[in-house]
Amino acid sequence: MIKTIWLSTTGTLRGQGDKEVLTGRNDLIMKKTRKQIICMGGGGFLMEPKNPLLDLYILGQSPKKKPKICFVNTAKGDSSDTIKSFLSHFKKFKCEPSYLSLFKPPIGNLESFVLKKDIIYVGGGNTRNLLVLWKEWGLDRILKKAWESGIVLSGVSAGSICWFEEGVTDSIPGKLTPLKCLGFLKGSNCPHYDGEKERRPSYHRLLRQRKIKNGYAADDGVAIHFIHDLFAHVVSSRPLGRAYKVGLQKGKVVEDSIVPTYLGNT
């Protein structure tokens, strides 16, 4: 069962064809310290190097005119090629790009380094390895402190899954499995919902088997924006991209299809 939800730019959700109205909780959004997490199902500078709409959207969520954005590439083992691509891409925009390596830490005090940034951008790769290394270095605790202080957290694929309680991951070669994550956001997450053919059926199967909690899925090119750990709105770099609220109801998987704001029209 799929129900389409149309999203207004104010963060209000209107259920199409029914009487349901869900608000974006603007009372919380207006708090002084604005905790934000932006979760991309796919896209960004690696998947869409000629389409910077999602990356520009992330930059725009910082109140700073020239935000300091830091790339965390742990899930790909701090690949030098990926880091070079990030720096080259973001140098085109009004920001100060940098990166954090856990294999070659920039300084001994990681907390001091992270808390001086305005935006954290987490790349894709192996989510399980990312979580193990973050916990070993205490970066999970530092990132939570950063989030609570108003630093924008964002990421794609593994960098989306990691913020939730659980996620659908390909960290184990050959199959998609559930993974316990950081739990900054409630529920589960599945990226690449339209980009990898096994993602949707695997998420549905895990939900039916009650091996994963209800949650959110996002197509490639789609970002779900959470403010104060609550769903706020969805944006897309592609006209036909969708996000979904997915859950088990009376033994059946139900998808609420959320129509995002297409950034190409803004």
C-alpha cells in the first residue's frame, strides 16, 4: 500500500486524498539552538558531480556566510581520491572545506577540531566499519555534542544510515542486513531506494520479519531533513525523486510516498 504525501515549503505535510494533516513542528524549529541532520539516500558530489543542488542545500542550512564544512570519509577508509574530490568540489562554493581522517588524525584533540566546524558531511561506504572506528575514537560522542551545539550533521548512504537507531546496510558482502547505529534519530533508514534493486524488497522483508524498526527510505538524489530529531521536510536534486515513510501495519508493509521540494525550481 502506497499513499502519497505532498510537502509544502513550510514543513507541513498534507495527506493526498484523505483528511490527515501533519505539521512540521515549527515551534521546535524556531528554537535558538537548531539541531539538524540531513540524510541523503544518494547523490552529492560523488554521484552527481555536475548537479550540486543537494550540496548547496546543505551549505545553506548553516547561518554562517562562509561555513566550515568538514568531510568524514571513515566508511571508505579515508580514501585519498574521495577526499580530493570533496575538496575540489566544495572549493567552488562559498565555504571552507576540510576533512577529518581517523587514520591520520589532524590533531590529538578530535573534539576541539570537530567543534570548530559548522557542517559535518559523512560519506558513503561500509557503515559497520564506520561505527566501530567512531566508537573506538569517541567520535560518536563528539558528533552528538556537535549536533546538540547546533553544528549541522549530514551525509549520504552510510552517512545517512549512521544517524538512525537502525539501518539497512550492505556492509556484509553479498546481502543486505539490519545494523544497529547511533540512535540520534528514531527508527530505521534505507538509502538508494530506487538506485539499487534489492534495497526496497530487503527493507520490506526485514520489516515483515520484525528485524528492523519502522523508518524512512530515500531515493538517490533525495535528502530528508530532520530538525530537533523530528522529520521536517524533504528536498531533491531530481524532479522525480521521492522519500518514503515505511512501516509495518497489521502485518503488512505500508509506504507513505513523500513528494519533496525539487531544488531545481528554487
